[in-house]
Amino acid sequence: MAGEMVGIVMGSDSDLEVMKEAAITLEEFGVPYEMSILSAHRTPDKAAKYGREASSRGLEVLIAGAGGAAHLAGVLAAHTTLPVIGVPLSGSPLRGIDALYAVVQMPAGVPVACVAIDGARNAAILAVQVLAVKFPDMRCKLDDYRRRMASAVEARSARLAEVGYESYLCELERQRGKK
Ligand code: RP5
């Protein structure tokens, strides 16, 4: 593997706090990525250029996060046939419902995969799943990730059964206090 495989783009630096989760997740999976700030409305030509050139630059999947009138994922998708995963962001007064509708309601012919509001982590995992079609080592990493996730849930269930819900809730509170 050489060069960046995933392009993470966002409409504003105010989106970074959420979108950094996509970067952290791709790092966990060892996937090289690049990050850019591009806006469908404030830098429309740059957004279109990014979409047009993404494939020839070697990118395989795009993740686009935006809030409010969130057209970034759709604009990129209009300029590339690479898979585009949209992340509707909650920073607006409408708490991301506006962005969710904008990202999910693409017209037939130009699809965007839409994850949950602020779902940057899932966007990155979905990107890895797309890459795993071509790169089998990523499928192994995904299988391993699922196993670790299941073990963590089983460990929590065992602990709940062991100490009861009241003590378990106290433990959760303590853990939250440490963060
Ligand atoms: C969108 O407008 C961005 O994606 C961001 O979520 C929102 C607000 O941007 P700023 O005014 O904080 O730059 O285009």
C-alpha cells in the first residue's frame, strides 16, 4: 500500500472536533489518509476539483463531513465515481437534522452513503469495509475488530451480572469522571 487511500474532507475547521474521529479510526486500521477543509459553498471550484481529481490521485474512498446545508458529500459525488460517505454534522441550530436530510436525500443516479449524525467513526469503518473488497488484509483487521468489540460487550455483561446494576452504574460514573 502506498499513498493516501482515503480523503477526509470537511466544510469548516469547526467540523474538525467530530471529523478527527474518522482520522483516529483510520489510524487504528493502518489506513493512510489525507484531511482537507473544502466547502461546497465557500470554495465551490476547489470542491469540484477535489472530486474530479480524487481517483487519479490514488484515493479510493472519500469521507465528507458538513453541517447545516450540507452539500459537500453530494458535490464530491457529482464529480467522482469513487464511493463517497457523508457525515451529517450536528453543529447547526437544527442539531444536524438539516445536514442529515441534505446528505441522505441525494437524487437517483448520484448516491452518497450516509452515516449517523456525527457518525465519523462509522464513516471510517465503512471506508475500511469498502477497501477490504480490494485489500484482504483489511478484512482480517475488520474481523479482529469485530471480535474485540464482541469480547468487550461480553465482559461488560459479565461484570453487570457480577456486581449488579447499582454498583455497575457507580463504576460507569467513576469512569466518566476520569475522562
Ligand atoms: C458548513 O457550515 C460546515 O461544514 C460547518 O459545519 C458549518 C458552519 O461552518 P462555520 O461557519 O463554523 O465555518 O459548511
